[in-house]
Amino acid sequence: MAAPAKTGNLAEVQETLRKAGLRSTSARLAVIQFLRKATRPLSHAEVAAEMSPLGLDKATVFRNLNDLTEAGLLSRSELGDHVWRFELRDEKHSHGGGHPHFLCVDCGSVTCLPDALVSPRLKQKAEAVGRITEILVRGHCRKCVG
Ligand SMILES: [Zn+2]
Ligand SMILES: [Zn+2]
């Protein structure tokens, strides 16, 4: 059953924060609304660049990204290039490593891949080895292959 894509409205975001036990500050609302529009995980620098016209400095953005991650609203991934990237956690796959990502080793772009690509059998085998934190595909994106 596919859930319809949600378009972010303020009341919904405030409700999400309330459920997570966080105060809805303007910084948190802005960060979440921005991430709701994103179609790929974004780095702290990318989020901070977007928030700076709103008067939020990098440290504030960083603190809020961490608060939201700790509250379980965001997932944070490090895809082997030492950059933390943040994205909204989707309720459907909030465990077992979430959906896979494709990382281009040339330009560093990251693309979300559907969770359906990960077979239950693969997950089962991997979980027998250890706790999955990230499912990653690395390669050269179409833009870089040219
Ligand atoms: Zn690339
Ligand atoms: Zn993703």
C-alpha cells in the first residue's frame, strides 16, 4: 500500500515535533520543512546554506539537526566520504537501515533508492552478521560517466 506523498504544512510539522517531545521553534520548523521538500539526504553545509537567509547560523542549524536526529525524526548517514547527511525518516521503514543510497564516487552526489530493492533475504543475512546502519551502493553517476 503506497502512502501518498505529503506536502509539508506547518500544522503537520508542529504536530510531528510535539509527538517527538520537542518544542516547535522556528529553527526546527524551518529545517524540517526544508528537508520535507528534499529528494535526497542533505549535508549540514547544504542545510545551513539554505537557512542562513532566515538568520540561522551554522551552529544553530547543526544543533537542531542533532536534536531532531536524537528525537528520531531524522536519519543521519555517513556514506564513507566523512560527510554526515540528514534526511527525514520515513515512518514506513524506520528500522533495519532504511532505504539504500547510491553514492557517486566522482562528484559525491547521493541519491535515495527505493527500500523495495532490499530483499528480506539480504536483510536477514546481513542482520545475522551484525546491526545494519546503512545500505550503500557506490559507483559513477550518469552525469559523471557522461
Ligand atoms: Zn557523479
Ligand atoms: Zn535517502
